[in-house]
Amino acid sequence: MESSVFFGLSTMAYFLAMMTYITYLAFRKQQVGVLATTLTIFGFVSQTIAFILRWNEFSVLGGMGFMRSVPLTNLYESLIFFVWCLIAGYLIIEFKFKNRSFGAFITPIAGLALAFIDLTGVSKEIEPLVPALKSNWLLAHVTMSFIAYAAFSVSFSTGLMYLITKTEKRNELAYIFWTVTFGIFAVVFVAMGIDMFAFKVAVKPDVFVQTYLFKTSFFNPSPIVKIVSWILGLTTLFIIWRYGLFLKKVIEKFNVTADMLDEITYKSIAIGFPIFTLGGLIFGAIWADQAWGVYWSWDPKETWSLITWFIYAFYLHGRMIRGWKGKKVAIVAVIGFTAVIFTYLGVNLLLSGLHAYGGME
Amino acid sequence: MEQEKNMTFVDRIWKFFASVKLAIVIFALIASTSIVGTILDQKAEPAKNIQILTKLFGESLAPSLYNIFDKLGFMDMYHSWWFTSLLGLFALNLIICSADRLPRIWKLVREPLGPLTEDNLKKFPMNREFIVKGKPDTVKDSVTDALKSTRFRFAEIKEENGYQLYAQKGNYSRLGVYITHLSILIILIGAVIGIRFGFKGYLNLPEGDVSHVAFSGKDKALPLGFEIRCDNFDVEFYGASDMPKEYKSWLTIIKNGKEVLRKSIVVNDPLTYEGITFYQSSFGLVPDGLNRGIFIFNVAPAKGQNSTINLRFGDTFQIPGSSVSGKIVNFSPALKIDENGSASTYANHMDNPAVLIDFFDAGKYKYTGWILKRHPQTWQLPDGNRVEFHNYWGVEYTGLQVRKDPGVWIVYLGCIAMSIGLFIAFFLSHRKIWVKLVEEKNNTRVIIGATANKNRTAFERKIDGSISILNKKQEGEK
């Protein structure tokens, strides 16, 4: 059996699960909830099988040992693995807290990530490894980094939900923060979606970002389209700010308390932070030392990992200061994840465009 | 407030540096300023960063912005005085903050547990109270039995009308934070030692050449204390593509004229000698390659013995046992032949080395053909002879990173300490439990109080599990 069959199955299962979780939220029928969980587990199992099969294909094709051929060497594979970790994390939370409400938040992230892969046409081909990636550190470094990213994305969703439930006034800083963050995420996603449908391009993601991103909207050559897009974008932000309190009511229906959200945010960071430190920073440094002879060279990827690390260190220490617990640290948790996204995607997609790395390396 | 007023100047400074608030301000400063260094190219030509600034802020602002950023040291910001001081401040904060808190925590860790009063027990966030049949003497054993799964080693004292059992576990877990803080200092010390006593350099060593120095920056020579020779360099490709699968250098270390070490290195597998490590990092063509290169052919005549021959550009060779001879007339490191049949070179690397040979039979010109190293089908000549192109030695150099870092082991030690510290700090918890047994009308009232500094719910579940075991046992005895 080919891995792609199982990947297809899991993508479908996650999309169905997403719809079922939303239905469950609306009608609160026990059977619907069980169905949603079953679909998610089905998707997870198919994805696990697919991952192992691809691992094996990779090992055979590259003619390398099994432990050295973990299929985590390009954006496509890493996104897939990120989704896998996220779903695993979600299932743990569902069983631990006996609460399905988060499913409606997590499965869309999984679905969107998979849709992003399909739409951008991120290369699905098995690519041979460049010499620098041929190392025993690949497996530990990359898997641990992604487990941490998944934990951080859980803390992002619960941190945002915490802010939504805890804020009441529109002129409150925390309220403005979450509506703007939420709004920017929504506007960026929609604008990117329009780009993809308008250009229907299957190019590498970095090329997409550098040549096509926001070209239908904010960076359009026509000044009229440009101005209209900016007005629409800002209007969306305003609407979310104006009617954001409605979301608070929705979340309050989910049976989730602010304390529980705070606890999940803290716990996922408490799991993500040590794993990120060890797998991302320390193993990354050891590997760099072996491959290039420098354990730390302040290159953008390293520096952004360090920025992420400092933001989560800020979160962990901020909790110890009186008056900071709660909303203030939840803001830090949300900012932390934007740094994670930048470390993972932004450095490769945006900064590489600025620096235009070339040549052999 | 009174206390604050009475503080001496030194106390105030101490308090300032020991505060968590300063720590998070430093975190925020390091994180936010670091961003600039990921956008501007560090240690690059000014033109490059002006170009980046133009992309971001437009042509009119770019030059003046460049000057401002340049004055502030942002063009090599991670080594600028202010970023280094920020890191120094971070270290100082770590030291003073830990020194301030450690004695208190150490006392807490070492402090033996003592019995508590009933009122105290009831104040714990985790407390349970229930009645068990039987006198405290017998109940005591079944209680310790039921609590076995929590793996506490209880101390017990006899009290007025009963007993008190108490125990703690994981008291050292409170030190995890300080191990982590210490590990950061160890890493910083290791880094400073590396910068102070080590060096970073590079060496582009052509095949066959020997060097006793490496280079850093603008061709500043760094003596190695021994000599290194590149015996051979080779690239292996994935199938017929130009994607390198592996590049390998065969190196020899020569000390006082004697060969002391031979090793072939690839990316991720360096060579270390006398504290200096050589990493495979790049490769390329030597500028005057054609003058120094040696073609290595294996010539197989249609009938007769194979033989290996070494030739230079322009040389003529004879295929043994035949009247055929060849003359090397052209070479391309990366040959491409388009649809029209015209040949060109497409890369400045040895991606597809090819040699053009004019063939003669008994001195009379017969034909000319390209022979490609990576394509054995081109080795066969129409007359049945074979010319196998095995190598063109001496025209490539191996690009080596050269590093001496006596601090790296300290950094690694710090990394290990950090892993241990984080594990203790995040995954182990300090748990304390007190169980008071009070006789009441021939029955025993059991009061449990417990605390945990982490994962309280799991601890609570464990205690409740033990209580239900106890209750079940009671019911069984009825």
C-alpha cells in the first residue's frame, strides 16, 4: 500500500471530524460527540500508518538506514507531522479533561494545515537528502521540535480562548489584543486563500510567498484594489473588535472554565518548553557543531528559536509575578506562538527572500 | 514600606538585580532586539543591507536608516557592545537572583517534616476526613498498606489518642530551577572560553596540496601547529541528477614531516587533531586547474590487458596493443549537449566532467568524441577499445571549516545540566502528606492533608484511590 492513500484517508477524516465537532457544539448530542472522536481517531491511525509507510519508502529510496530516514526533511512532511502531533495532543486533552469542545478549534487547524499543503502544492515528492541532513540528529531534533510546536499551538488556542472569556470591556488592552490578533490571523488566511484561488499556482512555498502573496489584495499593482483591500481588512478588524464579545458567549456555552483554559495553557507550555529546549535548541546546537563546526552562529533560524525560547521563558517567569497571572501571561502565550510560526515558516519563507541565499549550501 | 525605606543602597541594588521583573524585562529586550539581526544580514557588505532596507522602507529612507543602524552596531549586532552587555546583565541577574533565593529554598529542601495539628491539616487545599472501624493501632497498618501505591516512606509518632504519619517526596525537585539557571551560566562560560581561546577559520585545500595554516576573515593566517594534506576529494550524486548525495575528502595530518593520521571526512563526520577540528563544508574548482590536473584513465583495448594511465591536458596516449592513439583537446567540468549537438559548460562545479579526445589510427585522424566520467556508455569507442574516465585529480579543492574551541565541552556539560534541570523543574513535584489517626468511640477518625507544588490533581487522584481501597477493604471485613 502506498502512503498517499492513507494520507488522503486521514485528511478526509479530519475534515469530517471538524464538521462533526462543530455540529456537536451546536446540538450537544452524545452520539455526535462519539462520532467526532471516532473520526479523529480514525484519521490519526491512518496518518500514523501513512507516516510509517512513507518512512519506509524514504529509507528504501534513499538507500539509508531506517533511523536516518525519518520523513521530516521538507515543509510538506513537517506540516503533516505537525498536524499529527497536534491531533495526538488534542486526543490526550479530550480524554484527560473529558471535554470535546476544543475539538471544534483544533480540527480546523489540522484541516487548514492540510488544505494549505494541497493548495500551495508543496512538493509531495520524496526528495533525496542533502548531505548536511544525513545525521542521526535529524530524527531527535526534528520530531522533538514539532512535538513542542504542537504543544505551543495548543497553548495558543487555549490562551486566546482564555482572553476571550476573561475580557469584558472594549477599551481593555487584553480585549484589543485578542481581537486584533484574531482579526489579523483571519484576514491573512482569507487573503492567502484568495491568492491561491486567483493564481492557481503550484510552486514552491517560498516562491509563492515572494511572488504571489497578497498580490490579489494588499500588494496589488492597481492602487484601487490595494486601497479597497486595506479598507476591507481594517473593517474586518473593526467588526471583530466591535462584536468580539459575542464569541465570549459562544465559548461560555462550551463548558470550559477560565481556570481550565489557564491550566491547559500552562501545562502545554510546561511540556513544550523543556522539549523545545532539549530537542530544538540543544540538539540543534550539537548537530550544527558536528556538521558545520559551530554550535551557535546567530543565523536567523537559530536566533528565532532563541526569541521563541525567551518569550516562553517570559511566560513561565511572568506567572510568578503578582498581578501578572491570568490575562497578561495569556497575552505572552499568544505572542509566543506567533514567534513559533515565524521560526518554523517565516524564516524560510520571508527572510530567505530578503537574504536570497544562493549557491551550494 | 518601612522596611524599604531602611534598605541600604547595596540592598536596593541587590534587590533590583534579584527581581523576576528585571529578568522578564531582559528576556523581552533580548528577544525584541534579536529580531533586527535576523532581518539585516550580519557582517555583510553595506550594499546588501541597503538593498534589504530599500525593500522594506523604500529608496528614500534606506541610506539614512542604514547609517542609524550601522552607528548602533546592528550590522554585527550579536557582537556589539550593547548586546554583549545585555547578555552580561542576563548572567548577572541569573547569579544574583539564584543567590538570593537559593539559601531559602535549600533550607526548605533540607528541612525535615514534622507533625502538624488537626487544624493545620484541614487548611490544606487537599484534605480528606473519614471514619474507619477499629482502633488506631490496627487502622494504622491498613492505612499505610492502602497508601503503598503512593510510595511514601512514612515517619510516625504516637500522639495523645492516636498516631500521626507523615512523609515527603521529591523535595529536591525544588532545585531543578536553580540547576537550569546554573546550566545557562555554564553555557555562557563555555562560550566565552571558546571565543577567548579558540578560533574559527576556513581552508580551501586543493587535491594534493599541503597547508600548515587555516584562514580567518580577510585571509588572516592561523597557524595550525601541524600540516594537513588533501589526498583526494570526490562527490557522489543521486542517480543521474546533479544533487550531491555525499562529498568526501581524504585527509592526511603530517606532524614534523611524519604522517600521523589519515581519515576521510564527510559532512556530519569531521576530523579532529590536537584540538583542531576540520569539517567538510564546501568544494569547488581550482582556478588554474588545467595546468595542474591529472586525468586518470583506465584503457581497455579490444584485445589485451587493461592499464591505468595518468595524463595532463594536451597529452597524447596510446591504447596498448593497438595502433590507436588519443589526444586530450578539451575539458568541461559540467558538460551539456543541447538538441543541436553543440556542447557547453553549465556549472562551475564538477557536476558532469567530460574530456574531449581526438583519436588517431597510425597517426591518421579518425574521430573526436566526448568521454564523460558519469556516463560509462560514452567510454566505448567505435573500434572496440574502451577509454574509462575515472578521475580528474588536482582540479578541485575541498572547502574545510577549521575550528578550535576548548570551551565546547563546557557548553555540552551545560546542555546536559540544563536537560536535567528542566526535567526536574517541570516533571518532578514536591509532595507532602500527613495522616492523622484519632481514636473516637472504638473507631478511628482519619484526617489526611497533602500538598504538591505540581500536578496536584494527579496526586489528589492517587490519594482518593488509596482511600477507596481502604473503604473497600472495610466493607469486605464487615
